[in-house]
Amino acid sequence: MTQQALTVGVIGLGFGRAHIPAFQANGCRVVAVCQRDQAGAKTVADRYGVPHVFARWEEMLERAKPEIVVVATPPHLHRAIAVRAFAAGAHVLCEKPLALTRADAEAMVDAARQARRVGMTGFNWRFAAAMQELHARVREGSVGRVFHLALRWLGSRWADETAAATWRMDRAQAGHGAMGDMGVHLVDLVRWTFGEFRRVAAHTGIAYASRSAPGVSRPPDAEDYCTVLGELHSGAQVTLTASRVTHGVNEHTLEAFGSRGAVSYRLSRGSARWWEGELRQASGGGLELVVPRTAPPSLGGGDDQSDIIGRALIAPLVAHLLEGIRTGTTPSPSFEDGMRAQAVLDATLEAAARGGWVEVLP
């Protein structure tokens, strides 16, 4: 079967819906979608021309037999679905965080290796044009030896106390709160461009103790905001803030300062053509706007956020996945990238619980 004809099944249609236009833009056939809400799944399937709808992921794997499986469920299901999909002969693109723990993520890496299938993690925010340019410039040495990094990811989805709670408030289902929602992307951006974390310290908070996950009869235990202090193996210092309770803000930023210059990245969901991001660089003087060498995609037709994210930011990741399938290699962001990011999350959780520095497992 040709690359363009590869079949895809998507499990979980919250953020998972954005994967459908991403695969369709790459010439794949999305043949099945799956979630417990059958009426909602049917609406999504009709919108994108997907022929089959399932309520159970086991049934989707058995009956639809997709060659690529997208796992976009709550994280406590990631390991079971991915392992079963690999055993069925499928390649897997799994949303972040990859699992509940590093040990679970390692088991997923092993399953992909044993099945000789491609496993990739959904770190799609690498693919904004301005972030691609930042990565290239840092690797070319424009910042020099990095002294310190400052990153933040701020969102307002649960800033209002009356906003409905979801499974994301329950650590048993989510693994993490704001760090799993947003902070793990910041961890990935640091690892991808600047190297591995050596140790972390962390402080977390819960905004509204009365907002429990549906069906959970206890206070929420997944953090709404978190501040992390980290040290990389290079010696660079990192400060990282993730929050899902910041009124009026939906953005992420990265600033890096080194021996030869600085770069400053910002992506704000309220700006025009926000999916491109914005990059500024300084080399002795002030920060000046940089035009990325690679032109961002030209998106037309509608302002649906899931469609935009899919076509602009997930589609490039899917292209890497398809190339990996064609060549028999596993491109980055791989399951191993997801596992190493998970190790940082595990260390952050431990540091917040007991205080002080915690070493990150290799």
C-alpha cells in the first residue's frame, strides 16, 4: 500500500479531532474515530468524511484495522492502547504526556521496538515557523553558551471558578495537571533545542479546591499552576511556569540568553496568524524581529481552532511520521522523547511533594 493510502484511526476526539485534518492534509485516509459519546463522534465523522464510528477502542482496532493509530485519550489509557495497537501491527502517534509515569512510557518504547513500528509523541508546538527558526539559530550557535532560559505557558480555560471540571482535575486519570496539559510542551522545547534536564525543584498550586473531576468524590489533586526551577546537564538554568488559571491570556513564550546573544519567542492565540509564532533575536543590541527562513503554511477557509492546529502544527509532525514509516526509522519527537519528558514530569511531581532538588532519571 502506498504512503498516500495509509489508513488512520483516531481514539479520543477532544484534542484528537485536530489530528483528522492533519492526516488528511498528508493524503492519508482517516477510516475510523472512537469515543464513548457516540453522537459527538458521529458529528465529527460526518464533518470530515470518516466512514466508521466506534465506542470502544478495542473494537476499532479489531474491526477497522487502521495502519496508524492516534491515541488522544486521557493519559491513564495511553499505555494499554498503544501496546495493543503495536501488537496489531499499527504505528502510533500518541498525545502528550506519553503516559502516567516514566516506567509506563518505557514500556511503550519497548513495545514499539519489539513490534518494529514507529511510535511518535504529539509535541506539535515544535512546528510553529518561529520555533523552527529559533531551533535552527540556537543550533547554529547564534546564542552561544546558554546561561539561562525562561519559559511560560499560560491559559485561561479554568481561570473562572465556575468553569466545568473534567478528568484533567484527577491525577489518577491525567497523571499531572497544568504540567501535563502545557508544561510538558515546554519541557520538550527545552530538551529539543538546549539539552537534557539534570535536576528540578518545583512548587504547585490548586486554584479551586471545590472543583473535582466528574465522578470523583474528593478534592482535585492535579495542579492548576506550577513553577519549576531546573538545571540542564550543560549547566544552563531554567525557570518554567505553567498555569491554566490565568484570566485573559492564552500564550506560550521562550527566552534564551547566552554568551553570544539572546532569542525571544512568543506565540499568542489572540494574534493574527497566531500559529506562526513570533521570534526576536539580539546579538549585542536590542531584540529585533526575525523572519523565519521556512515560510509558514498558508491556511484558508475558516477559523476553527482544531482545524488550524491540525493543518498548521500537527500536519508537519505527521509528515515526519509518514517518512519514518517509509524509511523504517523513528523520527523525533519519538516515544523516547516522550519518555524523557515524562522523566522530568515525574521529578517535578516528586520535588513538589517533598521539596528541594530532585534528580531527573536518564
